[in-house]
Amino acid sequence: MLAHAGGSSIAFAQAQWSYPAGNGLQAVAHFAHQVTGVSVSERGRIFVNFPRWTEDAPLSVAEVLRDGSLRPYPDAGWNAWRNVRRDELDPASHWVCVQSVVADGRGSLWVVDPAAPGLDGIVRGGPKLVRIDLASDRVAQVIRFGEDVAIPGSYLNDVRFSADGRYAYLTDSGQRGALVVVELASGTARRVLDGHPSTQPEPGVVVRTDGRPLRYPDGRPVLFAADSIALSEDGYLYWKPLTGTRLYRIATGVLVTRGLAGQDVADAVQPYGRVGPTDGFWIGRGTNTLFITAIEDNAVKARDLSQGPNGGLRVVAQDPRLRWPDTFSQGPDGALYVTTSRIQDSAFFRRDAPLALPTQLWKLRPPAAGSAH
């Protein structure tokens, strides 16, 4: 049940803190709606988001409180937009269809809003990257994306930030994949690798779940473009299309010089081996370990990037409850958090699926690099 719009918390989901599961997993929260993004701040605050994909979700961005409730974040007003009342509120100052939330470790939470509810076209004026000051819980900056960045058919997906806090890098998993580079101070943004093979669904790749090809009810295959993204401490941005097996990287120096200047950066793209179909990426702090969500295997896997393009994968956690592991974050104690968005169980693919799909947030402590699992 929803709290009154003026209330400080909302109880449409309940959190269960540190409840032991198996295989090193701990259930952190169970939600009544489909979650995608999670981020844990440097002070241990947990934030999640719920995209308006197959339902008009009553909440878009929330903080998971320790009493088990969800607090609309930064407030109920930003969460007041509804599909059925889309003409009543300004989409530039409300959450329309939020895909990811990322705490930058510098006192801010950033929210990526592609503003494409139901993945059925962009709400004009809605695509944006928003910074919330965690000390005051107030919106501090709104970077609006015009149609030169959030082109028709686009779906801005996830974001990473440079160590100096000057730049952001996003993936676009929509109809024509790309990366987006943003200079945060000015809000200047540029699409790069727009339509490049590294950002498009990989020909011949079939995404499988539960041992079967994942298809829409009309038989169409899943074709998602650039999605997974991670930033290493040595200055490389890693990404890949969800419908794809190949991993790519590029030096961020190329993106902020040539890319923001509108120059072609295709010659700087480096193929970096194969990892299978994936959704979320995370590079552990102080390590060269790339964690991936292995959506076909209900698993979290890891790869040592220092081994080069031919480095192998090791299983960190595999459990049938990790149905479509989606997005990672890392807590201040080093623990990994991962959402399970259960995309294969959603109304996109199953005619009998509930519009409000229950999902989860999990926590695990990865083994040290090189240890057996």
C-alpha cells in the first residue's frame, strides 16, 4: 500500500537486512515492483530505482531505510509523475522512467532518466542526468539531454564517472546503440560510437535464459545494444552490448578530447575478449577485477583484466534466485550489491506475468582474486 503523497516513507516494499541465503548471498531487500539500479553511498546509504517498463510504477527512486520501508528520493514531488497524468507535470523536474542510480563517492547521487516509459518512445523534455546532494537530499544539478543526444528510439542506460569528477560516461541501449560523454560542469554532452559495431547487438548472438532462447511472444529475439559499462582506475572505459559476447574498451582520454570535440574515435576502440551476454558491470575498488552479471547462468562472475583480452572468467556466486542479475554497487566495506530484475519473467516476455513483478536486492562478499570458488 502506498503512503500518502506527503509522507516521508512508502511501504510498497519491505527490506530484510542481512538475512542469510546460500552460496554467499544475503537477501537485503524484497520489492513488490521491478527494480533495476542500486547504488550504495560512501556512508552506506542504499538507493534503488524502479523503471516504468510494464507498469506505471508508484515510485521511481527510493532510499532503502533500515526499518524496511522505502523513502521516495529525494522527495515525493520528484516521484509524482505518472504515465496516466503525463501532461500535468514537467518531465524535466520529475522522474519519468529511471534506469539507474549511481553514487559518485564524492557526496552525490546521480540519476539516469531516459524518459521512455514502456520502452515506447521518449517523453519530450524528460531525458536527463540529475545530481542530488546527499548531505541536503536536494537536487543540485539537472543536465537535460536534447534530441542530439537522446535521439528518437534511444534508451540511456547506465553511467560511470571519472575519478576527478569532471566527466560522465553513459551507454545507450536503445534502437541505435552509442556511448555518451558528458562534461559535468557545463552539461555539454556528445554521442560517440553511434552505430559502431561495438555498441550494437552482436550478429548471431542469441540470449538464453532457463536453457531456452529468450524471445518476445511474437517470436522476435532480444536485441539490446550498449548496456554494460565500467571504468577502471587506470583510465579505461569498458562496455558491451547486452546482446553480445564481446567486451570492448577505450582510453577515457580519447573520449574527453576527441569525443567531446565531435571527432570519430572508432580507431581507439580495443576488443578485449569475450564474456558472454551480460547486463551489469563493476570494477572492484583498488583492483583490476571486472565483475559481470551472467544473465544466462543466474550468476555473478569475475575476470582479472590484467590478464589481457584472453583472461578467463571465474564464478563468484551462482544461485537460481539470481534471476537476471542486473546492476552492481559496492558498499564501503567492500561487499557487492546486485539487483535481480527478473526480466525474463516480465510481461515483455510472458503473457501471464504480473505487471507488478516482485524483485530482489542481494549482497555478497566476493572472494579474493585468485582464490578458488
